Amino acid sequence: GKVFPGHKPRNGDAYEREPTKFRIHSFPENPQRLTTGRYHLIVSAACPWAHRTVLLRKLKGLNEITLSIVSPHRDDAVGWNFAKEMDKSRYGTTSEISPTGDNATGDNLENLYEIYIKSNPDYTGNITTPVFYDAEKSKIVTNESWDIIRYMDRAFLPGENALITYSLYPDEMKQGIDDVGMWVQNGINNAVYKVGLARSQKAYEDAVKNVFAFLDELENLLATKRYLNQNDRLTVADLQLIPSLLRFDDVYYLLFKCSKRRLSSYWNITNYLRELYQLSGVADTVDMKQIKDHYYTTFTSANPNKVVPKGSSLATFSKPHDRSIKFSSHKRSGDPAVAVQEDPSSAAAKRAKGEWVRGVSQQRRWVTRDGSGDNELPAEKGRYHLYIANNCPWCHRTMMARALLGLEDAVSVDVLFYRRDPDNGWQFLPSDDKLHQDEIDNRKNLFEGKVNEIDSLNGLKYAPEIYKMVGSKEKSVPILFDKKTNTIVNNESAEIIRMFATGFTKFHKKGAPNLYPEGMEMEIDELNAWIYPMINNGAYKAGFNSKQELYEKAFDTYFEAFDRLDGILKEKRFLTGDFPTEADVRLFPTIVRHDPVYYIRFKLNKAMVLDYPNIDRWLKDMWSLDGVQQATNLDHCVRGYFGRTGNNLIPLSSNGQWY
């Protein structure tokens, strides 16, 4: 036989993988209990094809299949070698995937090709991992990873420590899993090598396009599916995909120049990867040092000086993910309830642990075009009235919608003071003895025509008094009030702006944007469903949590969402395209407060909006829309957040203007 050099190229500029020679074409019908010592896996901890077999062994608890881990430093002339002392010194000996000697044959062989020749003296081809070896017969069963993971799943009963006890390749799903597996193999497993080992610019560019076409398709798939084949169970197709995703940013992006986008810029893929990495035992199968050392010292056509980059994305795999929430009870992430409020059933338990939880609005009647439905009221010009405070972001979104749609004459407004009374909550403009001296000195600029001294409808001084009129103990703003019946209609901001957009259409100004257009409802709801908990409410989770670990979790979630936003806005002027929608209106109050308020007050100090070029550009585009500046009072925002806590000092911007 003849050993081919690693990654032997074929004719032409495009790389083609050499087919494996040892194959299995059928799988057992009835799994059996493993016997210790017969079967062995020979793998490289760096190799993604080998990694999938280690993952299956780990998840199914097949510890009776012993491991031999070759050195990550492959001799390109003869293939993989078993570990030498220098490997053991560099990578240690205590990890499950630390390099080892030959544990399979009992002959203490030095090179993997010797096992190939031992199994078939006439073997000609590449020397690859993984190898599934039968010591009883002194034969390689197969060296095809796709065969190995399917065979191990079907042939052996799960071990005592199995995390997964169901079949990852069940009979009834075989065809679907095989189809997805082929898609993954061609789309990324092999495709990244076509990029990294291309011999011409055209071959490289064609291969890059294919990789990112696959990732775009995968991102869309994972928006609606928790796993590749089903929402409620992993399959071997997921194990085939994960090793390539784990290596993407550290290796394929840098070394192979798959550099159109980092994997971390794909929201759904990143969260999917984090969920699987955080399964019990999976992190034990990942040694990024071996992975990087192998690639950067072996693929010398791309890295002739063999310098291994120091940075790594490994730590990000342990960050929080959204998959459990997103697919809880198979509820789509665009469920309006997710986009409006937290689940009230868990509020008490969360608060007991020190987590801040927003209350649920109780006044939930709707204004529609004709008011013909149950619990509905008709839209009428001059009938409805808003109570708002300018510093409150939930109020701000209602004022934004009112201004953008031109409803100033249709819906009147009372503006409350930006600082709540310690005993009575939201208040109208208090007397001078309750103001700070600089507020008294700046009364004209701060308050005249900008804050009501008293409730213009009922002569009240505090928002809770308005709630008392309907027998409620609530205290929040905004409040949408019906002047005709002298009662509260609704106090949920998300519903108020939806009413303004869809119920008050006959009062919209000419040229007003359609904030909730037909055909885009699901897209807008999907955006709201993650922007609300991660950004709008997420800022408060960071700012008001009383435990360090809860603050840090909210901090990470908030900025992960910022990364996602910046990626979306790189491609689009507004969140859904060329014009603003309800999703933009709901997002704006949080983003506009980030630099002047949340960065300091809520300790969200990883970055400013100014540091995100696409979010910053979007913010300025929103700021320039007709009505937005009139609906925004940043002086009240800053004073409202800072003027009632600590030393009450009000931070200044560098030039007195924020935007």
C-alpha cells in the first residue's frame, strides 16, 4: 500500500476530500450492552470529524469504548502519530482528551498508519481520524465518522452515565437525518476546507459564497427549530454540525479566511451552539489549544510562519443562551405575551432571589377603528388622553408613536414630573420645596409648557389617584384615559402604540409611517419578542438587580443583543427594512437612553452606542424623523434617573447635547 500525504489535492484548484475506505453500510436493529476492552476510538482532539464521535460517546455514556488521542501535530508525510513526551508535557495527561499512546492494539505503535496496515496490508490512501477499531478481530471497523456515530448509537445501549438515553438515529427519522447530515457535510464540514485549501482566487471566492449561503440558511432554520431535525430532541446531525461551529471563529474565520462574518454575529446559530456546548460533558470534549496548535502549524500554505493566535472565542460558549425560553412549550418567539411582559407565575421566586421583576399591567381594554368587538372602544378624535412622564421609556414609546403618526390633535396629553414622590409615586409638578435648587433656577427651560402642575381632567396630583378611580392599586405610567366615560382604558405601553398604529388610522397625518403593516406582523412580533426581554427590560434587569451574579447575567445578555442589533442594522436602515415600524419605535427609547443614562446609572459600561457603528447610524436616522425630537426630552430622562438616587448629581454631556 501507499500512504498519501494529508489532504491530498486532486486535479484542479478546488479541494476535494479523499473518500474513506473502511465503511459500514448497515446498522444493528437491537442495541447490545457494551463489553469492556473490545472497541476503541482513535481520534485527534483537533479533528472535527473525530470530535463528533467523541461527542456521541460522551452523551450516550459509552465509556467502555476506550480512547486513544493522537498528537495534534500531524506529520504530513505519514499522517497522525501517537503522543510523544513533548505532547504530554504541552497538553497534560489528566484530561479525557489529552494526547495518549496507542491504547487500542496492545502493540504500543507510534503511528496511526501502522494500524491501517495491520488491518489491511494493501491499504492505499490518507491516514485519517477517527478510527473505530475492533481489538478482538484486530481490524478497523470503519474510519468514516458518519458511520461511526450512527453505528455506536444503534449498536450499543446507553451507559450508566448517559446524558441522552434515546436514539439519536431512530428508524423513523433515518431518511430525514441522512438528508440533513448531507446538507451539513456539504454546507460547512467539508466546505470550510474548500475555502482554506483553495488554489486560486476564484475557487476561494466560490467556496466562501457557499459557506455563508449555508450559514444564512442555518440561521433561518434555527430561528424556528431548536435542533436540526426536531424541536424536542437532538440527532446525530447536530453532533455532525457542532464541531465545525466550535472551530469557526478561532480557526476557519482567521486561518481559512472564511471572513465574511464571524459566527458570533449569527444570533440563532450562536445561541444553538451555546446550548449544546453547555450540555453536561460536552465542554470536556473541547481542547481549543490542541485545535489551534494543529491547524495553525499544519496548514502552512495559509500560515507559513506557524504562529498560533492567542485570542479565542471559547469563553463565549459558556454565556447565557435563549433556546430554553425561545422554545419553551414549543411557543414561537414572536408570541405577543413574550414581547410585552414577564411571566408573572415566576415573579415571586425571582424576587426572592434578588432579581428585579417588572409588574404586569392590569388595565387592558382596546381602542379599535369601530369598537365593535368585546371590551373594545371606538377611535374618536379628542376622546382619549395620555398621562406620561418624559423620563419613562415606556411612556416615551407612546409619545413617539403619537408624534410619528400625527395624533397630537386626536389624543391629548398630561406630562407628569420626572421624579416620583417617595410616598405617592408619579406626581405632577411639585412645589418648590420638593425641587432641587438648580431645578428652581431652570424652571422655565425645564417645566414651562413641559410639565403639568395638576391633572387637567380631574384635578389630581398623583398617578395612583387616577388608578383609585377604577379601584386599582397600580402606580405606573403611561395611562390611556377615556374622557367620555372618565375611566382608564389601558396602561400597557406596547398595546397603546399598537392601538395608535392600527385603531387610529383615520386620524393619521398624511405620509405617516405604517408602523404595523400587513404581511410584516410576524417579523415585527419576532423582533419585539427578543428586544423587549433582552434590551428594553434587560437594561432594568442589570440596573435594579440586587445580586452581582444577576447583574452580570443581565449585562451579558444586554450586550449580546446589542451585537445582534448591530448585525441586523448593518444590512438594513431600520429593523425591518427601509422604513420604521413598531419595532423601531419600541427600541428607540432604550437606545437613546443608553449613552446618557444606562451606561453610568445601570453600569452597562461595556460600550456606548457610539461604539456600534450601525446602531449609532440607526439612532441618528430615527432622531431625524419628523416628530421624534418633539417626543423626546433627554433633560427629563437624565434628571429622572440621576436626581433621585445617591448624591443626586446630574451628569453632563461633553457639549451639552447628546444627539
